[in-house]
Amino acid sequence: MSDVLVRIKRAMIEGRYRLTEKAQNELEADGLTELDVVEAIVNAGAIDKTIRSRSVRRGRAGEKLYVIVSANFSGLVIYTKGKFGQADGQETYYVLISSKRSQ
């Protein structure tokens, strides 16, 4: 298991995560809860892919976004995309940018 995935899992277990409005809307639209997302990430065996953001609205150009596709404890496969967030110059939490049922 990668060091990055371990950092993501620890952040999720410790409650050090935030959901963007987009992620909250996607969860609601798919009938999912935050707990479903936490379970899926904790169950993940690997990061499916790492991409660089191209959005001009992101905090900084080319920041790393991590895509994880994994099942929650009920077997429902969930797609998440997120990044690490900072406060006072220190990595402090994981930001879920997208969280929805996997297609």
C-alpha cells in the first residue's frame, strides 16, 4: 500500500477531511452518506490514478488529485477524487472534490 494512500486513510479515519459543495451534492444525488465514503476509502487497496488539476479555480495550478474507486462495507462501489489541504503551511486534511457512485 502506498504511503499516500496510508496518509489519506488516516486523515479519513481521524475525521480530518472536508467535502466540497460539489461532493456534497453528488452524495445527496446518489443517496450516499459521508460514512459510505469513509468506508470506501478505508477499504481501498490502491489509488486508482493520480492526475494533475487543470482547473483555473484550483488553489494552485497542477496540484495532485487522487482518484480512488472502492467499495464501502455494503459492497457499493464509490468513486472519489480528492487532494490534501493545508492550514498554516502544514498538510492537515483531505479534501473530497468528488464523491459518487462509480459508473
